[in-house]
Amino acid sequence: MPARDLYRNNVKNALIKDKWTITHDPLTLKFGKKDLYVDLGARQLLAAQKAESKIAVEIKSFIGRSDVDDLEKALGQYILYQDILIELEPERILYLAVPNSIFDDLF
């Protein structure tokens, strides 16, 4: 099982507050003989459309020695997970959750 990111509970609580139902903690993706783990899987019923929206959220704390190194790793993971999700669950949208300070500085 993967280590939990520093801001995992904050992200999970924000999703719940926004009326998302956490369906996977973590969301397991099969990749050949390996299991990969996206931090959270969630769904939300869209009453007006009578449809369901599904997301996966990869959480990154950016607490390493270099923000750029952390960004490279996060983006690599994001692209890998996105490619697998397109095959396994194309309806699920993948998000990368990062601290506001990292978003402001790097993005």
C-alpha cells in the first residue's frame, strides 16, 4: 500500500464537503502484473442530469528538496495513471491535487 500524502485528509474532506462520495481510498489500477494506486476515487450524482460523475485524485504534497523534481515525478505519475484510466475507466476524470503555494509558483 502506498504512503499517504501530507494533504490527503484535507483533499478528502474538501471532496466530501463538496458532496462527493469517496468510493476508493485508494483507487487501484491494474497495470500488467502490477497494482498502481491513485490516492482517491470519488463519484457525485448530478441530479439535474440524472447522471453520475466519477473522478480520481492524485495528491502531491511537494515536500521534497526540489519543487521541479517533485513536479517531474507528479506529472510522470499523472500521465501514467491517465493512460491507464483511458483504457480501464474512460468516464473517470483524473485530477492532480497540489498545495495552493505550489500551484501559484509552478503553474
